[in-house]
Amino acid sequence: MAVDPVTTAASNPWANAAATSADADKAGLNYDSFLQLLIAQMKNQDPTDPMDAGQQMSQLASFSQVEQTIQTNSHLRSMLQAEALTRAGDLVGKYVQSADDTVMGKIKEVEVYSDGVIAITDAGDKVLLQAGVVISNETIVKTPTDETTDGSTDDSTGGTTG
């Protein structure tokens, strides 16, 4: 089963399991920058007019809160990714019918991409899981149309029109 990195995509519930660390990296840089500025400010402050410790602590608490929020989001993304992979794995062995009824078969493997999930049948056909796709525990049988060989339809059972 191929698994690629997943990024956020609000329209696709399979792809909500973003595993990016860009936000954490940005916050880490900002947090480190803040601490460097705070230390520089403390080193270079006027001894006759020291800076307000309450304001310092307030700023430090704000940045700490942002860092904690980003870590929480990272953990939530990991949990969502695990759930999405589990949901995708649960599809293996089930039967799929594409939205346009052109592909049907038993799901052999599932590929998870940033923009969706692709089910691959035993025959090697690929079906993007989207609205209109049918997943079933039982074999999906295409319902025959009541069209006759000459193009007309027959409402009776078993007969042809001519």
C-alpha cells in the first residue's frame, strides 16, 4: 500500500490528516526569535529605567500559548492521519463501483494521496474515491438495462420488440 504525505484539504475528509511541520517550524523560529530579542532587551536595558516584568511575562506567556497550540494541532493531525489510513486500509477486500459505472471489482490495495484516496482493484483498475462511488461488502453486479438489440426498449419480461 503506497502512502504519500498528506496535506490539508477541507473538501476531502481523507486528506484532513495533514502531517506538515511547517507551522511548528515557523512558530519555533518566532519563539526562538522572541527569546533572543528578550535576552538582548534585558542585556541592553537602562539600569535607571528597567523594563516592566509583568509585560515581559505576558509576552512570554502569549508565545508559550501559541507554541502549545501548534503542538496540539500537530498531535491532532497525527491522529487524523492514523484514522484516515485505518479507514483506507479497511477498504481492502471490499468491492467498489466507480461513479460512472465503468469500473467494478474487488479492492486489492489503496493509495492515499494529499488530494484523495485511490482504490485499486484486482484487475488493476483505479477508482478515485469521490461522491457517487459505491463501496460494498458483497460483489456489485451491474444491473442490465432493458434495451433490446435494435435500440428500442422492452417493458415485458424476456421478449423483444420488432
